[in-house]
Amino acid sequence: MGWRGMVFCALFALIVGAGLAWIIERPGSERMASVMTTGEPRVGGPFSLVDHTGRSVTESDYRGHFLLVYFGFTYCPDVCPTELQVMATALEELGRKAERVQPLFITVDPERDTTSVLADYVKHFYPRLVGLTGSVDQIAAVARAYRVYFAKEPESQAGGSSYNVNHSSYIYLMDPAGRFLDHFTFGTAPEEIARRIARYF
Ligand code: NI
């Protein structure tokens, strides 16, 4: 290759190197690296739902706040109540900083979780916890956007009002512009969650 080619190659290497260094040096780079290597898809996006007071809301109603987003259902016997309690404790850990965080509980069981059922439920966990429901299609769309898996248990497909819903259990942290920042798996301690949220403040 001629000198032009060599200059081009040198410049290219410099640019790629600087880009990599920038990514590696950034706070939260472990997550960035894992997103890059695992090809984790984008999490979050627009939604249109109804909150537990009956108000129609979209993602833009929550702009300007960090969001903690958890998907589940009020009839869940153990995992959902545990995680909502963990979320509440993490917010208490944050003290005044918690004012910048809006916790959301989005049902994966809209047929049973009406606005009034949600209103009764969310108040047991945290004063500012918002419960969100919607049509079956709206819930399917928001679950897809957040890469949340959910399905009624096969034996309960036949009908009746007593059924279990299997669902993935992640608490998502979104930034004030609605972009994904972090997620917390089941079993992550509230103190750890509070610490990881506070990194972004
Ligand atoms: Ni659950």
C-alpha cells in the first residue's frame, strides 16, 4: 500500500482505538461491554396505558424522572410482592434522592388487574408506586418493548379466574429521557440496587 493507504490505516486505527478507550473508560462500562458482547436488544420504548387512578398515560408522562419499572401481577403469590418490597426498600435507602425516581408496576394480567385492583395493591408497597394496566394488546406491546416474557400457565388456559402467570422478573432502571440504564435480577439486595441507582445522580 502507498503512503496514502498507510496514513489512512493509521488514522482509522487511531479513531477505533479512541472509540474503544472512550467506551472502556466510561462509568458503567461493564454493562456497556456486556451489552455489546451479548448483543442485548434495546429495552424500553413508547407505551400507552392506564394508571391505577384511571388516568391514561404514555411514556412521556414520566419524562424527567428516573424510572424503576417492574412487570408482574397482583395475584402473584411470592415473586412480585418480594420484588416490589425490594424496590420500596431500595427507594427508602436513597432517602431524598428517591424523589427523582418514579417506580412503576406494570401488570402482565390486565384481565384481572383492573385499575381498582391495582389501586388497592400498590399502596401496600410504596406511597408513590404507580400501577399500570391496559388492554391485552397494550400490555403485550409494552412487555415486548421491555423484553418481558409472560404466559398464563397451560393448565389454567382453560378458563376460570384462578390461574398463575409465569413472567420474567427484572427491575429496569430507565433514565429521565426514557433510555435503559441498568436492570436488577431477582435476589439483588435493596442496598445494592440503591447504590447502583445513585451512580447516575
Ligand atoms: Ni410474579
